[in-house]
Amino acid sequence: MNEPALPGIRYAWFVVGILMLANVSSFIDRQILSLLVRPIKRDLQLSDFEISLLMGLSFALFYTFFGMVIGRLADQYNRRNIIIAGITIWSLMTALCGGVKTYSQFFLARMGVGIGEATLSPSAYSIISDYFPKHKLATALSIYSLGIFLGSGIAMLVGAGIIAQLPTEGLIAVPVFGNIYPWQLLFVYIAVPGLIIALLLFLIKEPKRKGMMVQDGQIKKMNTREALSIILKKKSAFWGVCLGATFSALCSYGLSAWVPTYLQRTFEWSIPKSGLYYGAVVVISSFLGVLWGGWYADKLIKKNHLTGRLRVGIISAAGIFISFLIPLIPDGNLAVLAFSIPGFFIASNIGISAAAIQELLPNQVRAFASSIFLFVLNLVALGAGPTLVASCTDFIFKDEGALKYSLAILLFIGGSFSITGFMAAIKKYRSEMEFPNPII
């Protein structure tokens, strides 16, 4: 059957732009900790391992588990309103990080940020899929996913600038929170834009759903068991894409969490300098990687290469793998510049992976499938990426100065498993794209 009429393309890109801003905000809130390792360790008397739990596990626990519940709701209810509620929650919980007094309070606040952010991507993927035709979907989802890398880069750039202006010692008195450490002000500052973006989301219209599975001439309603059954029937392609994207993201989270500290420890760079340089590399390389990945995947789809998205995934995984020696470069300026290589390839596959998941499944289960995809990705990548690096440093090398070797291990493992995942998916993707029921 013919695809239903789509809204104007300009408005569709406007929607992507607003959703990308929300994604930027979520990743600024998520990644700002990577600049604050030194003062947080000093003031709360923490180890690298404890810091890594704040970066990853505390956030990932609730992000992943709530994500599947929210994904199921997004397949049935207004996705825009779900996102608005989520942005409000994560912004308020980020501000709350500015007032914590103990490690336990910090851990709980980070869990709250995860609950809020779990609303965004499953709902956004589904909305964008309803606004764009298939031959533009990878580009649209890649532009949305650019928020991941812009958010991480902006967290470095803006965070470094703000940190440079804050006192390095003592306490600051602020309303509501009382006396807090200077670095805690940063959480209050970055929470404000999220609340503004929540208001902008009211400008987005909930689109008409397309790609709905029908049965006996009626749109099929599915319970959770039926939805899960449909997803599991695509097991080879679905889990292969999950594996490929997850281990690419493992590298992304591990690098974002620890490269600034690596630059400080290995080359004795200051916090502002390491944030500024690495932030610029992340923004530029990821911007180019996202554009290339989406463009090239859609170009292959236009030429009827149905596995085009996965071909881009394989190329990107190979690019990550060959980057594993970069942390061992002895010159700081060359090393930070060389990190643009994994930055480019990591960014090139997240949009195409999301598009591949959307294309595999009917509308009734797309957000749920996306939430499972993100469950796996974040539980493994966000939960383990920063911690894998810290564990190698603390427990294998037992030397803070060995962080460069831990980062090399991260890229080697991540690149290897990412290649394996995309290779497994490409073998079954074409056959598993077929549906047992008609789609409208």
C-alpha cells in the first residue's frame, strides 16, 4: 500500500530540530560530570570507581528499566507530552545535584536524571519515523542523534568556561541549597535550559502514526506479550544491531567520561584546557560523522541496497577498532586531535542503528523496540563504559597514570564487538524485514 501523506518537510525538520535540542540538553546534564572528576573526588573523598558509578550505573539503572515501561506507553499515548514531562523531571533532578551533601544523595539524584531522560529517545524515534519517508529517515534520525555529541561537546566547552570562573576552594551560599561547593553551581546553571526546551516542545504536533500492522482490515491492537513476540521474531537483525550500536556507544561513554581526565593526568593540562580542546574535537568530528552516516545510508537505500544502514555500521565499527592506539600517542596536542577519528565513526552509526530498528518493526511496537534497544545500549554502554576504564585503572594497572592504557583497551574491545554485531545483523536483515500482516 502507498504511504500516507506526510506533513511538510520544513515542519518535519523543525520537529527534528526541537527534539535534537532536547537531546543536547539531556547529554549536557548527563556528561558534565566528566569535567568535575578532580573536585568531586577531592570534596567528597571518592575513588575513580565511585566516580564512575555516578557517571554510569546510577544513571543507567533507572534510565534502562523505566525506558521499557515508557516505550510501551509511547506506542499507545501522546509521545510529545511524555517527552515534556521527562524533560521537566530530568532538569529538576539535575538542579538537585547542585544541593547534594553526600555520595548517597548524589547517587539518588543521578537516578532521578535517568528516569526523566528515559522518556526522550524511544518517543523521539517513533515521532520522527512518522514524519519522514524511509529514504530520508536515517538522515533525520542522525541529525536528532547529533544531540548526543553536541551535548557532550557543549558540556566540555561551556562547562570548562564556567569552571574557569568559579572559585576553586571554599563554599558558596545559594538560596534553597545553603552552602555548596563551587562546582555544584554548574548543575544549577545547566538545568535551566532544559526547562525552556520543555516549553518549546508544546510547538510540536503529535503526528499521525504510519506503518501500522492490520489484521482483518482493522489496525491490530497488541498487548505487551504480542509486542515482544513480534520483536523477538526479528531476533538476528534486531540483536545484531543492538550489539553493534551498544559497543560503539561503550566507547563513546568511556571516552566522554575519561578523556578530559586522561589529558589532565597524562599531559598535566588544566580542567578548562582539557574541556575546551576535547569538547571542540567532539563537536566537530561527531557533526561530520553524523552527517556522513545518515547521508551515506540513505544514499544506499535509494539505490535499493536494503542493508545499506548496516554497511555503514560495519564501516564505523572498523574505524573505532583501528583507533585503539590513539591514547598511547605521546604528544597531547596530537592525541586530542587524533580522537577525532573514533569521534567521527562513533557518531556515524547511532542514527542508522535507530533507523534500522524502526524499519524492522510495525508502528505499534517501534517505541517499545527502541526502548529495549536503548535498555541494552545504556545498561551495557553507559553502565559499563566509564566503569570498564576505571576498573582497568584501579584494579588491573593500580595506577592513575595508566589511564591511557585503559582507554586503549576500551577502544579495542568496543570496536571488536561492534564489528561482530553489525556483521551478524546484516546476514538476516533482508529476510527479517518482511511482516506477517499488511502494513498501512
